[in-house]
Amino acid sequence: MPAHKVVKLGLALVPEGRRLFPSLSVEENLLIGGYAKRPGPWTLKRVYEVFPDLAGRRNAPATTLSGGQQQMVAIGRALMANPRLLLCDEISLGLAPIVVRDIYARLPRIIAEGTSVVVVEQDIGQAMKMADRFYCFQEGRVSLGGRPGDVSRDQVSAAYFGV
């Protein structure tokens, strides 16, 4: 299915590595996410409320931002599509631990707006703190799944690393 049809169905992706448009400003990158004009709560104003660091940098080229700010732009761009389901691929990749915690701290607000979030993540600790449910995969199969509070760290490690 073409990407524009997937977006119209209510799916949006925050890709691994952010994949911002380097020739565009922060705000232009965000506006591209709203191209499909799906109705919903996410507007530029709302994205800037969730990620206030971006408001002051709205006219800056997106590639001049820190890695964490670029990740915020990538998430904001996906939110501008007003998705029912937000797919986040490795949102902690290459970021300092304090920035990762900051980004993960904003996910509950996104979920509270009615957007479901699926996170593919190697930072198990951060993902488990915010997850309602989790799944570990080994060679394309679910090796463990459930609610974070129902399993031990050792069980997750065994399922994740196959030991």
C-alpha cells in the first residue's frame, strides 16, 4: 500500500535515525507530517506544547538541532498526521540517557490524547517503564510477552538474548 494511504488510515512512523528533511526548517518538517490533513488533536501549537524546545528553533534548519531535538521533530512530524497508531523505531538510538528519559517522559501525554504507541526499542528499561504490554522477539517469533510488572528482569533478558 502506498505510504499516503497508510497515513490516511491512521498510521504514522517515527523512523530509526529520524530521517528529517535536511533542506527544511523545523517547522517545515513538522508541517510535512500534516500533509494528509487527518482530523485530530495534533497541530503545530500542540506539538510545540509537548516539545517546547522546538518552538524557539522553528525557523532553524532541522539538521542544526541536537540529536534529541531532532528526535522530537521526528516524533512531532509523525504526530502532525494525527495517527491512531504511532510506530516508534529505536527512539533512543544515539541519544544521551538524560535525553532518552526526557523523550520517554512525554509519551504518556501523547497516549493520553488517544494515540496508541508501539515502540521497538533496545533500551528495555525505558520501554518497560512506559509500556502497558511488551513482546520480545527471537528470530521472528515471540519469545516472551505480557505486562511489565508480571515478569522479572532475568526473564526479559533470557527472552531477549535467547539465553
